[in-house]
Amino acid sequence: GFPRTLGQAEALDRICELDLVISLNIPFETLKDRLSARWIHPASGRVYNMDFNPPHVQGVDDLTGEPLVQREDDKPEAVAARLRKYKDAAKPVIELYKSRGILHSFSGTETNKIWPYVYTLLSSKIPPVLSDEEN
């Protein structure tokens, strides 16, 4: 997410005024598993996830047949370190937005279970966009 650090939050404050911030609280193990299952096709940047968006053939890009690679920072031990660092850096950002009364937190492990709650919040804050036929 963004902003990840208090410095980034302060920089964002200089260019816009936020009235809504969403925090997704996902268990550490879930995040570690998801990020560790990510593989990429370096030439195109296509991303695969071995759990929910695997390539047709294990280890190769669907379009080119070239090998997929796992980024060093997506390997399980690196992911664990990244998540610990993120948690420490993000804590003051979360506290900042909580103190302003604009933080909305959602917890869970599955997108399809969290999304309806996020959508309801966003729908209550943002008027729907009508198509030309509806105007």
C-alpha cells in the first residue's frame, strides 16, 4: 500500500487532502504465502501466482514459453523480512490516519470476503458514475 512511511504520508499531505484511508489487515502467514507463490516473466513483467493464477505449464510463460523466475525479494525468507520491516514503518502511518478519523480497517484472508465490505464503504463515500443512457 501507499503511503508506507510517515515521510511518504507527509509528502502526500502536501499535494492532496485525504478523506478516506483503507487498511487491510491480512495475517502475516497469508501474505507470506501469497507473495512467495509469485513468479514473473522478466521480459514482459507478466506475473503469475502458483496458487490462483498459475501458468499453463509449470515454470514457463504462457505466451513465450520462456522460463519464469522468482524475484529474490519474493523468496519466503525475504518476504518475511519485508513484512516485518513494513509493519514497523507502517505503524506510525496507521496511527496518523486513525487520529484523523479517516482510517477504515478490514481484516481477513480472502479478497472475495473482504471486498464487499470495502465496496460498501466506498459506495457510501463516492457517488456512483452514471452511464450516458442513465443521465
